[in-house]
Amino acid sequence: MSGADGRAPILPYFALASPLLPRLGCVTLRSLTPDPDVDEAPSRPFSLVALRYLGQAAVLLDSDALQRALLAVSGVC
């Protein structure tokens, strides 16, 4: 199902399970570096790039692809 403008509806909220507790942080270009242990795109679904945030492994999520997948399995779209 699409909205009046023909675009897919936007999910206002969704949750992600994580083995770690989330914490608020200020992400700057200086705090991000390439992950030297990853030569190619991450193999996890919805991950765009592997990187390091203040020295810790992190991934940048593809939120648009995640939203499309959630809409597809929900039957909304």
C-alpha cells in the first residue's frame, strides 16, 4: 500500500535488538575510522559499511532498506 503521493508509508518507530546497551554519543568524522579487519562490505543484512567508532567495531545501517523490509513483512506495503 502506498500513500496519496505514491510513496511507501514511513514507519514512525521500530526497534532493534542489540547485545549491548545503547548509549548517547556525539559522532564526528574524527571519531570514525575504516575498520582494518574488514576488506569488503559487511555480510550482515542492512549494513552499509563496517567502521570503527572511537576504536570499537561498528556498522552503519541502511535504514531505508531496513524500513522497506519491515514494510514488506508487515503486509503494509
